[in-house]
Amino acid sequence: MWNKDGMKLSGKYGTWLGREYELLQTSPIDGLMILVQQGGESRGAEWERHEHGERFPQPRVSYTLGVPPEEVTNVHAVTATGELKSGLEVEIVAEDAEGKFEVVVGDEVPTERKWDLVEDHGFHTFHNEPVERSGVYGWLPAEMIHGLKSQVHWRKGDK
């Protein structure tokens, strides 16, 4: 997924027919690479529509298209991060229409810092785990996050 300024958010990407797409994963599934479009209108009748409801972090609707893996180049994974005023680094996984970022704070972060996000911003844990044993995720206004970075952390063919 990309933010409105064109920065890649955390995810997997590849190029098909000269255009970069988000990928479901970096290896084929049942012999096909799965291109993903989050939200918006379908790119064509061959794209399969998926209804997600309220599912983190995807929008309510996405579209997928399976293509031959040899047609997908520049396969890579990106991690987007930013920092809160308190110095806490967060991973940025989505942006909504209002410019808020959906962020993840890993389980390695001290429990007190995660509780602050749960209590102050309505964050949730993954899989209904206790905060002490889980990362947390939720939405924050973009102005709360500074020092945005988007970095490739894996590229197909790298050793």
C-alpha cells in the first residue's frame, strides 16, 4: 500500500507489465503471483473482488489477480516506520482517507508503552492476547508521527 504522498508503506511489492503492484506474498501461490489492489474500483473484470468488513489493516474491499511468476519482476518487501514524540518507533501499514496512519508496535516494546497506546488511542492487541504478550495496533493522526521512512528490507535474489 502507498500513502497519499506516494511513499510505500509496509508490504510486499513487484512489477507486472511495467507497473508496480502490491503482492499478497513474495512467492507464488498455486503457481501464480497474486497482485493486490486495496480499495477503490476494480482494474478489470479479471480481478477478483474480496469483501473484508472491518479487518486490520485492509480496507473493506480489495481485488486480486493471479499472474505467471515469470511476468513479475523487482519483487521486494518494504518496512515503513515513523517515530512518536516520545521516541517510540512504530511500523506504518496503512493510511485512511482522512490521513490517519494505521500503525503497529511490536511485542518487544515495554508493556507500559503499549498500555499507553491502548488507553490513550484505543489500540488493540493481536488475536485477543494480553498486552504483555502481544504487539498492539491502531490508528494515529499523521501529525503525531515524525521521521517517516520507507526502506526495502528484502529483495528477491539478495543473499
